[in-house]
Amino acid sequence: MPHVYFTHIDSPIGQLLLTLEGDCLTNVCMNHQKRKLELDPFWKNDHARFRTIEKQFEEYFCGARQTFHIPLLPRGTHFQLSVWNELQRIPYGTTISYGELAKRIENPKAVRAVGLANGQNRLPIVIPCHRVIGANGSLTGFGGGIENKSILLNLEQGAMVGAV
């Protein structure tokens, strides 16, 4: 089993806790999210391993990066993985509804299950679950908090407005 490494990085939505297994990102955790990640005493704090990842996050948060190029290791059921794969197809600066996401995975009646899978995403921001909103346009269902969801969406939409 590969070693697990962790670090903390600062961001406009607060400090983020990142974990790697080998070279693959396994978690992005926000301070105020519902799902807390407990640090294992066997994990190694090694900020140097995260320099490239940290740079990509910095570029994202300043509006200079629209997609991440980081090896990922998402863990979930087949259904969750299908939802998370589709999340990565939502273009930067845009949003879709949970219903639309369910249609895109060819399971239009699975709106609630799509919402639950979205909530189990351990790689938010990189796998952009914040781009999914309620059918009426409301900001709902983000494990990192609605305020952070709003910040991320505003950041992306602001960067799009300023893009040439």
C-alpha cells in the first residue's frame, strides 16, 4: 500500500487539507465541511510533495486556471464514479442542475442519488461538484458550505467575464 501524505494550503475559502496516496490526490477538505477527515498518525506531513498541486490551486483561485491536471484517486461505487466523471465535464464558469446531471449519466430518475453522490465527492474543486445547483437556480447541497460554493461560482464567473 502506498504511503499517505498530507499538507495544508491556504485559499480564499480557508485552509484546505490535501492528501496524496503515492502521486494521486485523494482528498481536498475544507475547514467547515460536514465530512471531516481525521489525520492518521501514520500519514506523513510532506508539503514539498504538493508544490505542483498547490501551484494549480493558486492559479485556479486567481482565475488563471480552468482545469486541473492532477492524478486523482477517487474512491466510490460505480454509480458515484459515474457522477464524478460527469462532474468533470461541466465547463468552468457554468452550472447545471442535479436533474440535468442525472440525465447526463442516463439515469434521469436518480436526482436524489446524484445529490448524495455529489455530497460524497472527496475531491471538491478539482472534481467540481460546486457547479451543480438546484433546479430553481438556488445554491444547495455543498459539503464545504453554501458560502464557499457561492465564492467558487463567483470566482469562476468573474474570471470568465474578465477572460479575453
